[in-house]
Amino acid sequence: MKNEAYNKKYYTEDLIEGAIDELQERFVGEEDEIDDIIAEIADNNIPIYTYDLLQYASNNFDLIQQNDLAGDNPDVIKIIQANMYDILTEELYGYVSKIQDNKKETGKE
């Protein structure tokens, strides 16, 4: 039996996919709460273990670029987390925008 942690891939696309799946389950047209829902989902999908964060960074070098969300004099872990949060929120807002555009195009607002 192989250890699943050994076979785990650390790509931001996987985080995004999981966050979008969660958004699909929770978003039912509550547009006034969408900011809170997206912030919560993005935050919940950022790994908490340093090992996992560093593995993601090793496969996604854009995660180690300085980010204003990380605050003043952040360590590398805070930078990775801030970049993950930025990526996830951007993708989630993009997903919501696509849903809204599709509703407008089909006249199902």
C-alpha cells in the first residue's frame, strides 16, 4: 500500500479546483454575501502546514513573490499564504463573474 502523501501533487490548480467546488456548493445567488463567502472559502483552502506551503511554492514559483497582503517584513510562509489568498480570491471572483454573465446571456437573472 502506497502512502497517499507521497503521491500528492502540489499545484495551485488543485487548490483552485477545490475552492470552486466549495463555492458551487455554497453560492446560491446570495450576491450581497459573496465577498464574505469568497474570503472564507479562499482562507479555508490555504494549507496550514509549513511543509505543504513549501511544497506548493516549490511547484509554483509565483507564490514566493512579495505581496502587499503579507504585511511589513513578512517571512516566506506569510508571502506564500498571501499569494495563495490572492490567487484563490481572483479565481473565485472570476468564476462568479462567469456565472453572472451566463445568466445575463440566457436571460435567467
